[in-house]
Amino acid sequence: MKTIINVLLLFFSVFVFAQEKIDLKLNLKVGDVYKINIPMNMPTEIEMKMDQEKLKEMLSSFSDGSDSAMAKLQEDSVGEQKSFMDFSFEMRLVCKVLSKEKDKYKLEMYYDYLGNNLKSEDVEINYNTKDKNVNLPEDQVAELEKIKKIIGKKFTLVTNEYGKVLSISGYEKALQGIIKKDDKGSMQMESNLFLDQLQPKEFKNNLADIFDVLPGKPIGIGDYWTRELIVEDEMMPFKVKTRFTLKEIHDDYLLIQSESIVYSDKMNNKLGYAEGEGKSTITLSRKDNFSQTQPYTLNLNVSMSLLMMEMKMKTTATCNYEVKQQ
């Protein structure tokens, strides 16, 4: 009888532990300082070819109508082009907790470091805000000098206790070095592969990947929750749906698995559509529910139509988000 009771007690204790629920909220202290590192690598294969039907329609206006003339024009104009681009960048931000009011945190942030690398058959760019880069081409020196003006410029961010970003203020002002007025007097940001990562919308998306991972409700091992991110790109809007699952609970940290799908609404796409899958295992500190490492991999395919050109891009992007208290 004693043995049976012991077995039942053991079973009961295991059952209770399995049902343990934890409520994950940010536990930040005023004055705490964190460094947020975002290194991204995007090796990309690019394939371009002409749309045969559109090309035939256009060439018909330039030929004498004969099949041989049409064939010759089409032969001269058609060709599949393949290229490779290795693009990477790194951002490091400093984040200081300014205040906590009820269920909100106010944070002061600034860029501490920015680096940009791009290599293709035609272009090679390699600079960062820590090096003097005295041997850079003139155009890269000019761009670097603009980017250096961003470093240390402070802006503020407000989140709720679950890490959801509620507002960002002063960000555009911090980017004044790369923002200029257009002919109508509106503020416009210069654009290229690297500068696009600093765009307000893209910046907010990056922050969501770090801050907005908490479920907003008590959870136990095996429980999951979801997030949907809508990327309002002018040329190719798309959505990212992510499912988070609590895999392990340890004394000092949690392991959270994330699985994402990327897709475009093909009925509403403008110039193209995207599709892909991403995954990560987040190691989240139980001390503050904010410090973390998050190695992330995304397999992404993009298809675009530009005039008569069909373009396809394929990349396996990797990133290791890291948030570390100083």
C-alpha cells in the first residue's frame, strides 16, 4: 500500500509540474542598459529572363512581318541571365530603460554601430562606422559620412509589459543625415539595399522580432501562440505569420521555438510576390524576459515582373539576434 501511495504521489507531482503555467512579462529596471545586435547575411541568387509573349508583341512592331525577321529579333533580344549577390549588414543598438508606468516601459535608444557589405559581379561595398575607410571609393565615402551622423542620435520607444511596441518617437529626426526633401517638400529617405533596412517601417519590423515574442497570457510547456506581421512594401506587400511554442522551462532561461511562413496575396500583389519559411530557437532569460539569443534562418523566394522582364530571387537569410544586458 505504501508503495502504491508513493507512486501516486510521484505521478501527481509530475502531473502538476506538467501543468505549470508561467506569465511572461518584461521585467526591466529603470536605468538598465542593453545592447541589441542584429547581424544579417543574405546570399542571393538572381535569375532574369524576358516574358516571351510580351516580347513577341513588342517586337512585332519593329519587324517587317516575316517569320524570319521576327525570329531574328527574338533571338537577339532573349536570353536568361543569372547572377549572384552576397549582401550582409550589421546593426547594434543601445537601449536604456527610462521609466516604467503601470504596464508600460519607456526606452531610450540609439544606433551604436552600422556596417554594410555587398559583393556582386559589378559592385563591391564594404564599410562600417568604426573604421576610417580611407581607401573607399568617393561615392561610398559620401554615403558612410551620412550614416555616421546617425550614430548616437537618440530616440524613444514605448512598449507594453508584454513587449508590444506601442510607439516610436524621434526616429525620423535621428535619421536626418539620410533624409532629404523631395520636390514637393516632403521628407524622403535615400534608398539602397542597406539604407532600406533603416527605413522606419523596416526598423519597426526588426524590433518586433526581438520585443514582440511574449504570448501575453500564462503558458506551459507545449503551448503556442501566434503573431502576424504585415509588411506594407510599395512594390510587393507581404505577410509573415509566426507560431511560437514553449519547448523547455529551466531555472535561468526558456527555450521557445518559432516557425514562420512568408506569403503574398497574389490577388492583390503589385509587381511581385514572396513565399518562404523561417525557423528559430529563442533562448530567453527568465531574469528579465528580454535578454536573448535568437539564431534565425529564412528560406525566401521572390518573383517579380518588371515591364517584359521576369525576375526571380532566391535566398537563405541568416541572422543571430542578440540582446545582452550591460
